[in-house]
Amino acid sequence: MRTITLFALLVVIMMGVFYGVIFATGEPKADMNGKIIGICHANPKDENNTQNSILVEGTVAGNSETHNISLKINNATVILKEKGKKHVNASFSEIKTGNNVVVMFTGPFLESYPPQTTAKEIIIIS
């Protein structure tokens, strides 16, 4: 009985280690894959336009329909670009209309058209 208990415990521990390795080395799940169709630059003189934003057309995770989503970009937004198989740091100035992007969201969605939220991470694919 003691041997079976130890074996079962060992199996559970190994499954935990295996799951942890896969989870830790896996790519983050994209909330949206799409193409940038518009860019709005912040204007500090206009109190209604104080943040950079982009309009992305693409598919949202878990949905096969194409949607447009307006993404606010703040100081906490991580912007990367794909260089070979690596991701390197990029800046907002490198974002261009027509770029393919992978986006992760943060924060709530505003009920507007198009829906608006804040980008947590943007990866420029091309």
C-alpha cells in the first residue's frame, strides 16, 4: 500500500513539473491577430486626444469573425517587433498602417463602436 501511495505521489509531482515547463515556455496567447488600419497620434493640446491609439482589423481569440478594435497605447504597453524568430523592442513610431500585429489586451472594453480597450502588448509581425 505504501509503495502505491509513493508511486501515485511521484506521478502527480511529475505531471506538475511537466505542466509547469510547458506553461512557462509556451508563447502567450494572443487576444487578437490582425492588421493596423488606422493610427491616431496623441495631441497634448487637445484634452480629448491625449493617448496614442491604433485601429486594428482582425480576429479576436475564440471568434472567427473579423472585428475592428480601437487600442489605446500607454506607457505600460509593450511594443515589440518580430525579427527572425525573436521579438525585439520597438517604439510607437515603428507602427505603420498595414502592419500585421498580434495584440494582448488589458483592462475593460468600452461599449462603443468600434470597441475600445488598452493594449498590454503589441507584436509587429510585418
